[in-house]
Amino acid sequence: MDTPQPNIQTVDIETLVPYWRNPRKNDVAVEKVKASIQEYGYQTPIIVDAKMTIITGHSRYRALKELGYTQIPVIIADMPEKKAKEFRIIDNRTSEYATWTNELSLELKEFSSPEFRDIFFPDIKLDPNFQALVTPHSQEKIDKAEDDILSKFQNYSDGRDNEPRVTVYCPNCTEEITFTKTDLMKDKSWTI
């Protein structure tokens, strides 16, 4: 199936019309979106219908207005009004189903500005020395760690019928991690 190309046009921000019954309160989000736009630019276009009514991007719209933008690219969606109403809600709702993994702390430690990181993740406090504790590992070291763990499984038996388990310490966060061979073999997306 061919992927339809989005209809992106640069328009005067004053021509955009916020949806009159927007079901999301976005007052707090606007300040965060402003900070993101100032740091990374306007990277995700607002989606509007043919009448320039906002389908998704109300927080971006308010942030851009407050930042003084006058001309912005938007995606003009070709969808019936009923579908636009549904998408307006579904687009916001889908992000609520995603959760963070343990990799988040590793990603956060690499932020160029700890102050900027704290704007978006004030609830996560990293050890001030965390950045110095962790160094990236080479693929060779990752492969060796995998071989070592698999070797432990082959040589380990607890003498009972239940599946053997191996405990290792994460070199990034020093958290103790216990694997079963089944877990390890079915999901090799882990890193060490």
C-alpha cells in the first residue's frame, strides 16, 4: 500500500481556529511545550482540517502564539469531520498507554542540560555523580556479557525442577537483575 504524502502548508498562525470543545486542559503543558520548542524548534506540525480548525496540537498552537510565531507549517488533514473529532481524542489518548522502561534513566543522564531535564522529569532524581559512574559499553563488552550469562545458565542447576535463575548486577545502575533462561532467550533487547 502506498503511503499518502501529508499536505503540509505554511499558514498565518492567526488563521488557525482552536476546536471549541477541546477535551484536554493544557495550561500546564503549554509552558513545557514552549521550553521544548525553544530548545529543539517546532518539529511536529499542528494538524488542522480544511477549515483550519485544530485537530491535534492545541498546546503547540498556544505555545507558538506565546513565543511570537506568525507563520507555521501545518498538516491539513483530508478526513471527514466525524473522523477528525475521533482522531482528536484518540491521538491524545494513545500516548497514555505507553510506559517508561528502565532505559529512561540512562537516556536522561545524557541530556546536555540537567536543568532542562528537570523541567520535563522533575519527579526523577539522578545521583549527581551518575554521569561519571556510567560509561558506554562497546558491542564487544555487551557480547561478552551475554556469553558469560549464557555460560552461567549452562553450568548452573539448583537441583530442583524449577527453571534455573542467574542474578547479575547492572553496571549502569547497580540494580540486581534476575534472569531465567527463558526470559533471556526470548528477549535479547537487554543491554549491559
